[in-house]
Amino acid sequence: MPATASVRLELGRYAPSTGGFSIPHVPPPKRHPYDQWSPDARALDLVGDKWTLLIVRDLAAGPRRFVELQRVLPGISTEQLRSRLNRMVADGMLTRKRYREVPPRVDYELTERARELMPILGELARWGYEWAWSPPRASESIDLGAIFRLAPGLRHGGPATGTVEFVVEDPERRADFTFKLSEEGISVEERPADGAEARVAGATEQWVRAFSPGRDRSGLELTGDQQLAEMLLDALAAGGRRASAGAQQAA
């Protein structure tokens, strides 16, 4: 047997339904790889493209459809998003699940490989709070979920465990987030909580003040276990770090 055929069989997978081997799809190389034999360069080949890490963040609360990702990533074009999702599926970062519905439904979900990026996103958020944070700029869209979905990458500062509900209440729409704090970390789902130990509610403007450098939480309504709620708020605010003078000047 030719050497090339032997290699193909070794890399292939046996398919009982066809009685033969199927060759796994190997994604094409990046157009601009770093071409360095180092683990950080290899990692950046996979996640260094614009939008990739934000897609990971926005799938941290559970599967989403294409149009749902478009909604939470307002700056990305349809073609950019399609290209990134296809690339991430090929790289083993996402799974794509199709449903037999009319109209057709396709959900994208993080793989374990991608979920392991969440602590890195958490550290990136801490760095952003320290060196790049400010009140919202006029050009920036405001989606509190972008901050809340970072929760799986964060560590809470105490032994307390329980469920906390965050509610963003605006005249046009309402958004509910359920957080579960445990010894393993924090999880988040975008749904109302069932029997939460604590609840924090407010309008977008009040939430923005709570997460801006001044950390003014006076407009938020806290009910239930206040210590648990404040522990979660502190974790999402990167341990209470405030923007440095350099960050405020840069903003």
C-alpha cells in the first residue's frame, strides 16, 4: 500500500454504515497565521481574530441562533459572523445543531475546548476594568448581558453559594439573568430565576451607573440575601477595581 494511503487510513475514522473510512475535515490554514512554534501563537491562531472571543462570551449563557448572535453583536456584519462561526465550528470551538423546523433553526453552542477560555476572558475583563474602563462612550451600544455573560470566567470572593436573579427593566423590554454561585464557580442563564435567594433589579441607566468607575449601586433594588447579591456584583465588577487615571484619560 502506498505510504500516502497508509497515512490517510491512520488519520481516518471507520464508518460502519458505509464499511469504509471517512477523512475528518481539516480546516484550511489561517490567511495570516503567526507561524511560530509557541503555545501562545498557536492559541492566537485560533482565537486572535476580531469577534472570536466575544462570540465565546455571548455563548457562555447557552446555545444561540445566528440571529440572536447578530442582536448581541451589533457591530458585526452578516458575512463576518457567518465566516467566524464556520471557522469556529471547523476549529472545534463550537457545535452546530440543526432542527427540523420551519423556518429552519440552527443553534451554536460552545464545546469544552471553548469553555476553557472563560477564565481568560475573566482576566481580560479585569485588565479592562483596571486600564481601559470608563462610562459608556457615545458610539458604544449598551447591552448589560455583555457584562453578565462573563460570569463563568469569574471567581466570587467568598464561600457563599446560591441563586441570584438580575433583572434589567426598561419600558421597551425586560431581560432576566439567573446566576448560580457554587464552589466550582458561577454559571449564568438568560431566563427568570426559580426560587432565587437574592434579586437585583433596575433600569439600564441604573445598571450602567453600578458598573461605571464610580460603582453607584444606589439605584438598584436588592431583595433577599444582600450579601450574596453584593458578592456577585463585586465579582462582575472585577473585584471592585476602578478605572485608573490613565484609563480615564484614554477614554
